[in-house]
Amino acid sequence: MPPISESQRVARIKAVHEHFRIENTHDLDAIMATFGTTCSFLANNELHEGHDAVRAFYGDCTLAKITHRRRFHYRCIGAKSP
């Protein structure tokens, strides 16, 4: 697989930062809007595949009134990332 371009890398970092910013608002509809036409989400070693599963995961977090805030510790951007 060829390496990603610098512009692709920058776009991916920007998309992830925007997703985390929206997660920190705890707005479920806005969070879901950050996912593409197909989505999957890995949380706590559990894979949530498809919009319904991802929405249920985030909905459970919202219902539990989780007040976590996300921030970056490190970044890993690979060629397989959208």
C-alpha cells in the first residue's frame, strides 16, 4: 500500500480533531454526523460496526452522563484510514 500524502495526513488529523471537539459537546446527532456512510468504532477493545451500533454506544455514554473530555496523547495515521 503506498504511503499517504502530506495533504491526506493533514486532512485526517483535522477530521479527528473535529470529531473529538464534537464528542466533547456530547451532542449525539453531531457526533454521528462526523462518521461517513459506513462506520465502525473500537472502544474498550469492543468493535461497534455500523451506524446503529455506534449510535447505541454513544447513546449509552450520553445516558450515563459521562462527562469525559477527549484529548490527544499521540497520533498514528496509516494508509488504511479514510
